[in-house]
Amino acid sequence: MTQLALVIDLDVCVGCHACVTSCKQWNTSGAAGPLSDIDPFGSETSGVFFNRVQSFEVGSFPTTEVVHFPKSCLHCKDAPCVPVCPTGASYKRAEDGIVLVDADKCIGCKYCSWACPYGAREFDEPRGVMTKCTLCVDRIYDTSIPESRRKPACVNACPTNARLFGDVDDPQSEVSRAIAERGGFAPMPELGTRPANQYLPRRTMREPSAQAQTAQPQAQASSGVSLRDWLAALLGLGGDAPQPAQQDLSHPIRDAASAAQR
């Protein structure tokens, strides 16, 4: 059986959002669109995006790093969004494993959204229908496009080649080899949904240099209070919040200017 999917390399994703914008551009003008943008330049903007990138800071000073985590429908092999749909609008294609939504059948009940544990469903409010990543199904089979470009728009747009596309059920495919060689993983496997999309983990964080190892205790000593203690006090777990040590706030240039004015 063929199971088309994305494999995302977290080690080289730079969080540039090229995948987000290219996905929006292609799909809003394609078979899935138009995808709504509500008050796009206002203070409470919202809209439909099949692909989103979330960024997190991980680690401890001085070895903190930023991880960019792209999120979209995982095209699960046992997709929980499919059996809950009362009209059959949400379905999984037998020929390639892509999970799609038939907008003509969708009644906007949001059952599929509630069933999806990954938050990958997008409700298009103006149209009243549920939408999601299609793996650019209208593009990958379009023979008018050069074969090398018959990939999801996000894959073609990625400047660092962090996104791979192919058949994860074919052990000889590029994506399957990458998963095997790099220890690819699917999120939340304990749920039994068997996501088709997988992620390649980041390499082990670099060992801190001798200078960085020395700087860490010095920085903690100069602050007079650890971040953990401060947060504990802030949350009511340790009495009053301790205050950092008093710092010298003098500034020679500013002080000289003030003296001249007087």
C-alpha cells in the first residue's frame, strides 16, 4: 500500500515560514480554497492555514537553542477524524493514504476537529466547512508540472530542504531511508493513530565550552536568586518572591551630562 507523507528535519528547519506562505498561496487558489483571512491587518486577525510553525526555546543557559516545529495534518493511518464524521465528508484515500475533506458534504459540525488529538483541523468560518492539509493533492498528480516539482508547495519552497515528501511505506524511498538513518519519529505514538508524517530529531546539543561552563555559575551568583526560586515564589509556592541583588545603576556618560546641565 502507498502512504504519501511528509518527513520534516527539525535539525535544519530555520522557522522562516516559507512553507506557511507557499501553502497558503497554493491552496487558497487551488482545489481546497479560497482559505479565509479575517481582519488580516487588525489586532484580532485569524484565518485558515494548513501549515503552521511553532518555535520553542529549549535547554538551559548557556546552551539554550530554539526549535522550530512545523505542524500540519499527519495523515494518520488510523485517522480518528474519519469515523466520527456523520456525513462521510472526512475520508482517507485508499490509493495514497491522503486524508481529505469533501467540502460539498461537510456540514461544519466540527466532530473531526474534536477527534483530532493534534489540533490539525482548520475551520473556515466564512464558508462553514472544515479544511486541512491535502498534501497538495491537486499538484502532485498534475502532469503539466515538471515531475521534479510535483511535490507539495511547502516542500518546493523550503530553502533548507527540511521537508521531504514520498511514500513512507516504501522502504527504499528517500523518506523511509531518512527515517531509518536518523531515527525518525511520529508524535504521540501512544494514541495508536499511526501518523504518516514523521519528524527527524535534532542532533545532540553541543557540549558547552569551558568558558560557557564557567559563565553559568557566575551568572547565577550575580543574580542573587535562581529563576526556579523566583517562579516558585511567583506561583505562591515559596512565600514572597526574592529580589535580585541590588545593581549599580550609575552610568558615567549619562551622569556627566546631567551634571553639566545643572
